[in-house]
Amino acid sequence: MERLRQAFLRFDRRTGGAEPPPRVQVFIARHPVGSGVVHGVLQGLLFTFVLSGFDDPRRMLQAVVLGLVAGLLTWLACRFERRRQAHYERNGGFRWPPPLIASDEPPVWLEGLLWISHWAVFMVCVWLAGQLRDPPYSWLRSAVLAGAMIIGGWAARRYRDRRRR
């Protein structure tokens, strides 16, 4: 068993395993139960959606079992990854890059996620308000109006910030 472990670690070092992992990988490895639950639920919902066209209740049980298996495999992979990271931390550690200077602006991925989430919330609100009209708003019209509202709000904030300077 020890020879298999040593062979894996040699292979891992050769393929870049001694390099520091991304922060997301460290977070997921440190929270194996949560990662397994989230992945299992998402996979279970996906399988349920795919198999919902069948009227057989055994298909839904199959979707639940597949989600459970996906969650358990994710938990196991996260535990394995945590042990691998702990091995490198014990034996000299990773060569972490120096910390970046913090800026006032959020990272690009977070800003994009905020734009998309605001757009989705506005789109649903516009669609719900449009249902009171005759004829009601379609999803496409709600999406366009929500996008115009988001861009208008951004332009107003930008104009306000320029006036303050």
C-alpha cells in the first residue's frame, strides 16, 4: 500500500501537484461534507428533471439514488484532495504566491455574477408586474426591460460618481 502511495505522490509531483492549488480547490477540500451535499443535490435535481418525463415512480427513486451516489463520490474525492494537500503542507508546503494588494473594486468574476443576479431578479420582477397588463409581458420583453433598467442604473451611478469628482 505504501508503494502505491509513493508512486501516486511521484506522479502527482511530476504533473504539477506540488504547485499551490487555487483557493476554490482549497475551500472545497476543507469542506467535504458541504461540497458533497451541494453536488449530490444538484445532480439529483438534474437526474429528476431528466427522468421526470417517465411516469414510473421507480425512476424518481433512481434519480435520488444517483444523486446520493454523486454526493458520496464528491465527498470521497474531497477527502482525498484534503489528504493530498495536507501531505504537501506537512512536507515543506506549497510555494504560495505573495499576497496581492487589496483594491476597492470587487474581482471581475464577482462583479459579473452580481450583474447577472441583478438582471435575473429585475427580469422576474418586471415579468410579474407585466402580468397585470393586457396582454401580459413575455419573458423576452421582461429580459430586455430588465437589462435596460440595469444599464440605466449603472449609467446613473457612473454619472453621479463623475459629478462628485
